[in-house]
Amino acid sequence: MPVLDTTFRLMRFGVALLVFMALQVQAQAQQPQADTANKIRVVIANSGVFEYFKTDSGSYNKFVTDVVLYQGTDTLYCDSLYQFIESKKLEAFGAVRVAQMGGTEATCSYLRYTSDKRVAYMTGDVTLTDGKNRLWCEELTYDLASKTGNYNRHGTLQSDSTTVTSTSGVYNVNTHESRFIGNVVVTDPQYKITSKELGYNTETKMQTFYDYSVVTSDSGRSVLSTRKGTYDTKNVIARFTGHSSIWNDGQYIEADSMHYDKTSGYGFAIGNVISIDTTQHATIYCGRADYFRKKRVLWAILKPVVELATGKDTFYMRADTFYSAPMIRVPGKAFVMPVDTAGIIKDSTQVSSVSTVPVDSARVPAVRVSTDLISDNQKGKSRKKKPAVDTVAIAVPEVVTVPDSMWAIPVAKYRMEDFVRDTAQHSVVIKATEQPKRTKKKQERQLPADTTTNTAAADTTAPIFFSGYHHVKIFSDSMQALCDSVCFTRSDSVVRMIYNPIAWSRGSQITGDTILMQLDSNSVRCMYVPDNSFVVSRSGPEQAQLYDQVQGKTLTAFFRDNTVSKMIVTPDAESIYFSKDDAGAYLGVNEAKSVLMHVYFGDQKISKIKFVKDVQQTMSPLEKVDIPNLRLSRFKWLYESRPKSKAELFE
């Protein structure tokens, strides 16, 4: 019996060997020009079974038990195999495994393979791995030549700690590139991405967005959304070339294209930019914005407009350039309005120290903020007794204290025009025309604090200020204004307008060397002009050229219901006022001078003037005065320059 069994095994092995040799000869005869890598060798391991069948549709070979198939450097393992000779197709069943050089391996329960094209269709618990990254799905079409797999019935790619799932996708083992379409979800310990279509490189960790995508990180404090662009998850750099937005811990910005480097905190946005600071209730619209997150600095150019929400009213400011940054803490001092020795508000970016508004005590009896005046002008029916003339208080905003902390506006050493940008490297450098300071030892040029090389974080508790430079326009329902430069500090809600400022409130126009407005939840609360103040309103029709005028050194205006209700002008106060009777008929023109004037308003015009101390006045009939030349020395009527609407600021 042992001899017969041995003889039987040898005979079976001999038959298998003859069939194998016949297949080799047949394959070579059919493809004489084929590359040797495409030749098929079928080896039956152990005591497998081989059968040959011939049908009307063609002939095929059947291999059962521990089948191994070789094609070049690729190896197929399975429990059973059908080889269709004419169509050059194979079907494998059972524990199917495809092994390739480099450690690439695919497994499934069923495989259909076209040998001349080297393309396999796999189904049933499909996995594809290169030893480091793993893809699994229910169905996969795998190209063994390019090592590219396609699936259309949901799949998952695992790469280190990152997992990507999608409805369909393509994964290339050689290039490490993948593309996912439909319900894409990327899960990582550092972030999460949802997308309609996404590309991902498992080696570089680069995400490429082809459709709407959202990146969430920092436990939801940072949210990026885009329709087109890339996100370098390894270096945390986003480059979005389609309309995109970034929400980062209270800061929101959107634009047509954006770049953001989270490590350095530097980013820029171009085209239809909208930047919102929820803590400051401020929104910036512009053509380009550059943002330094760690320094909390923002530059806005290309028709920038700042929107300040102040409760019932909203202020809009337009300038050539806007700069936003945190104020600095001044130990032991309260925050004060930055002024020079002449009492003129400086450009806020040039202030390096703090000082108080100077007051000429010989000309002004007393200077303090009067609660009596505030009560009289803002509480309506509630009226308190006026103080005596020698103790009249004028609302000079001498010192404005910020609760629990003291802040001042810092010096801005550089402006945007001092920088040039390397668009390839997305970096910021000083222009070559500026000579850097050098010590005896050769050293690298030091960049200003606002560049990406300085990653020191700013004080997150510091209040923010906004500075606007050149051709400033301001619009709100209660106030419109023009000036060359403006600064707004949220801590005290003061707007400082400098260099030829003009402000309009209803029917009144106010000018001076500098104008300060303090806002509250009901828009403008009060206004202060520290020098060369002038206010004018038209009395009567335009062709009559009748203008009520008041001028002096300083002017303090109080507002009620978004309209000027009262002004205090002192010293060297002068006025030209067209007086009327109760029926509205003109009585004449009153010309007066005084140390101090109280100017009252009604129906958006000057209704009454009260003179205090050293009064000189004359009343003349209208027919006896030269009305066209009846003007104070600072007279100018600039109504045509007044911003007419919010839309004008966005033109």
C-alpha cells in the first residue's frame, strides 16, 4: 500500500507538472511579445487539486487548495482559483491575498483579475496596506501596476493617528496620494475635518480641498472653512484659494483667498475681506487684511471700512488704511487722552507717553466733569441748580480711567508701507532701503514686532484700539464726519479725529483742530473740541445765506436722542445768532463775545445762547447788516462734503 500511495502521488505531481508546462508554452505562444513580468505561473502547493474544463464559451482551469499564482513580482494566494484561458481572467475565492514588492498587500474574500491589464476587482472585507497605512472597504478596484485602489461603497483610510472615511475614494500606495468624495470625515486627535471632496497625502499630511470643507481644532475654538485650497496639518498652515473663513477664539475673518500659519500666528486675506472681533463688537470690511494673532495686530487696506456696534446706533469709519492693536499697560497711571503741550490730540500711533489736557486757569475758572450739566442735558425733566459762574464746570475729558487697569496707546514703529512681502515664502521683511542697526558682531536684521518671526503673545486682557489713516469718513444715523486720521479706543469708547476734522450732527456742523467723541450704548454721548472750535447751522432757506455761528477755544457738546442738545464754548467765545420771535419771524442778528457761552439747540438748530461773564453784544436789524459777509473768522460751510449714506463709504 505505501508503494501504491507513493506511486499515485508521483503520477499526480507529474500530471500537474505537464499541465503547468503546457500553460507556459500556451501563454508564450499567445503573447510572444509580452514582457516577462506579465507571464503567469500557477503553482499548486501541497496536495492541491487541478481540473481542466472546456465549454462552448471557452476553456478554463480550476485549482483548489492553497493556490499560489505569480505574475512578475506580484503573488496571489487563495483557497481556490479559476483561470479563464481565452479571456485572460482569473477568479479567486476564500482567503485571497495579493502581495507586492515593497510590503504592499491586499486581502479580500473574492477577487476577479484581468491578467493582461493587471487590474483586480476585490470584494468582501477588502484591505489594502503598505505596512504603514491601511485602507479597508467592501469593494475595491485595484490596479497592481500603479498600486492604485478605487472604491465606491464607503471606505476608511487609517494613517498613523488620522482616519479618513468617505462614500468613494482613490488611494495610490506609490505616491501616498488619496482623494475622497462624498461625506468625507477626517478624524485626528488635533483636529476634525468634514468635506464634500478632499485630497490627502499620507506622507506629508497635506489636505487638499476641492469642495466645501470645515476644519475644527482646539476643542472647537478654531474653525476653518473653504471650498478650495490646502491645509498642511503637520505644520498647521492653511492656504485657501477659494472663498474661505477662519473663526479663532472670538476672531472671525472671511475672504476670497486666505493664508494662515497657526504656529507664527500670521495670516493674510485678499478680496471681499470681512473681519469680526466679537469681543470688541467691531467689523472690518476691506480688500486686504494682514493679521498677527499672537500680537493681536491687524492691518486693513484697499478701501477698508470699520463698523462699530454701539447699541442702538452703528458707526462706520472709512480710511485708506486701518491699524488695530492692543493698548499697553501703564503702571501706576490712569489712561489719558494723548495730547501734546498745545492741547492737540496726537496721532495715536505716535504717542509714547501720557499727559493731561492743559487748561489755562486764568481764563477758565474751574475745570471738572460736571454731574450737574450731565443731569441738565441728559436727564430731560430732571434739572439741578446751576453752579455759580466762578465754579462753572466744563466737560473737558481730562482723564478717562479704565476700571481695574490702566492702559495707553503704544508707539507704532512701523507701518505697512515699511514692509515688502515674499509671496513665495509668505514672509515679511523690512525694505532694503532701511538701514538696520548693527553691533560689532555681524548679526541678522531684526524684524519689527509685527512680523511672523516674533511669536511672543500680546496681553489678551488689553483693550483694542483702531487707527485709521488718511481720507477718513465717518457715518452713523446721529453723526457724520471727515478727517485725515482717526483713532477709536473701546476701553473708553472715545473716537479721536485729527487733522482738519469736520463733524455734522443733524443740522449742525462742528470743526476744530481735533474733535473727540465719546460713545455709549445710545450712540454719541458727548463731543469735545480742545482748540479752534467752531459750530455753524443754517438758519432759514439756503438762498438766504443765514448762518448761526459760534466759535471759541474749546467746545463741549452734549447729545440727547442722537442730536446735539447743548454746547459749552470757552474761552474767547464769539457768536452770530439770528434771533426769532415765538412765531418764527426774524427779530434781527445778535453778535456777541463772552468768556463762556451756553448754546442750546432745538429742532436741530441753535435755539438760544446764554452768555456768561464779560459779555459784549449788539443786536442789529437784518436790513442794516451785510448778510453775505456776516461771518466769524473760522467760518466754513462744507455741507456738500458731508457723507450722505453708509453706502458712500463702501464705494
